[in-house]
Amino acid sequence: MATQKELLRRRASRVRRTLKAVANGRPRLSVHRSSKNIYAQVIDDVAGRTLAAASTLEADLRDSLKTGADTAAAAAVGKLVAERAKEAGVTDVVFDRGSFIYHGRVKALADSAREGGLNF
């Protein structure tokens, strides 16, 4: 019987395999959600480097937010990663939710990144 960690890893790899098939060279906006924080990165898989990143652990966000584990924090991270991606010259991305369902904090981050100017 597979453990919970193995099942999550399988789901994440299944999502990434699908994304790579439809990416057409676009960078991916990868999201990781923990119980206390949320993290987002814009990754260029061809070059193998991170173009932009944001998380609730950053000092300016940490001071302005009540907690890093709610939808308001996720929206702030989404807006910040969109700003940084646009500064790096990225406007079109594919959204990589990893092993997380598209609901709650993950959805709030995606919606605010769209409002910030990223297309996916």
C-alpha cells in the first residue's frame, strides 16, 4: 500500500507531466502550500532557473499580514510574484498547482496573479 507522501508525489508528477506537454516553452508558476505559509515561483524549465519568487516568509509581507496561512496572504503573494515576473519580462506562464487541489489558498494565489498581469 502506498503511503500518503508517495500518493502526493505521484499526483504532483502527473500534473507536471501534463503541464510540460502543453507548456510550449512557457515558464511555470509553481505553488507550494504548507500549514503556515505559501510559496510561489516562476521557473524556466528549459534553462533550469527561477525567474521570480515570493512567499509569506518575506519581511515586508510578514509584517503586513496577520498570518501566512489564509487566502489574504495567498492573494498578496500572488500579486507580488506577478509583479516580479513582469519585471523579469514574463507575462505568459502555465500554472503548476503541484499536489494541491485548485481551491482555497491556491485558487486565491492564482486569481491575484491573473489580476497582477500574468496570463494562464
